[in-house]
Amino acid sequence: MRRRPSKSGTPLNAKQDELAQRESQLRDQMQKLERMIADAPRVAEEKSRRQREELLARATEGGSRLDVSMALHDNAGQTKVILRRRGGRCEKSAA
């Protein structure tokens, strides 16, 4: 009687196992991408809603956009200079 070779030992079976594993990975990736596509409209709507809410909050927050305070460092003398813009004019003060 002839003996059958072991199934796991042949190069053909190894290649089949490798292809089956690759197929499984591709199926998983495909499912993930399909979920992303299905969720895209909902995600876009949430992002748009958040941006509207932030814009509304900033608009109702009050204060003037001209009240800007910015701190700069003078590297030569290591002094801190604060520039304030109020009503269209700049004021400098050392802090």
C-alpha cells in the first residue's frame, strides 16, 4: 500500500493556507471600510453640528475681537513686552 503524504507538509497546502489567511484579512478590511462608508454621513453631521455650536458659543460669548493681548519676548534683553490693541491703537507696556 502506498502512504498518503501529510496534508500540512506539502508546499501546495502551505500556499492554500497562506491564501486563506490573506482572504480573511481582506474580508476584515473590507468590512471595516464598509462600516466607515456607512458611518460617514453621521460623522460629517456631528462635525458640522459641533462647528455650528462652537461658532454660536463664540458669537454669544461677548467681548470685542479688538481686545487682543499678546506677549512677546525680547531675546536681546529678555524683557517681556505686552502689546494691547484697543479700539484700533496699539499700546506697549513692559511687564
